[in-house]
Amino acid sequence: MRILEALRLRVKDVEFERRELIVRQGKGNKDRVTVLPENLIAPLREQMERARVLHRKDLDADMGAVGCPMRWLSSTRMSPRPGAGGVS
């Protein structure tokens, strides 16, 4: 697995039960499935739990949200303003 592929991993890309990692947009811009080594399962679970706890604390302190640029919002159905250029 390449470093950039590891940095792009998301929680939904980890399958603990099947011991698999889904690598998205890897070499050649292709997705693939690779093995999750047994010796990484426990440390990865612990890291994900630490991140989950930290995120929960941030949300409770009104700090864990991410803003969205108004330009993007105005080009989608999620527009906060009526008639702001959503898809018909």
C-alpha cells in the first residue's frame, strides 16, 4: 500500500470483519481491495476510537462542524436560499 493511499483512507474503507481495506483512486486512478494485516487491527481500532471520542468532544463544544462554501451550496439542491440556482 502506498503512503498517499493510506492517508486517503476513510472509516468506511476499513472492513474489520473481512480483514480488508478498500483503496480508492489508487495507481491508475482505480479502486482495489487489499488485505488488512492482523497485527494492525487492534491499533487501528484504538486510533478510530480515539478519533471518535475527540470528534464527539469537538461537537459538544460546537467546534466539530465543517463549513461549506456558499458557491457550492448555491449550485446544489441543498441551497439555504430559495431560488439560489439549485438543480431543477
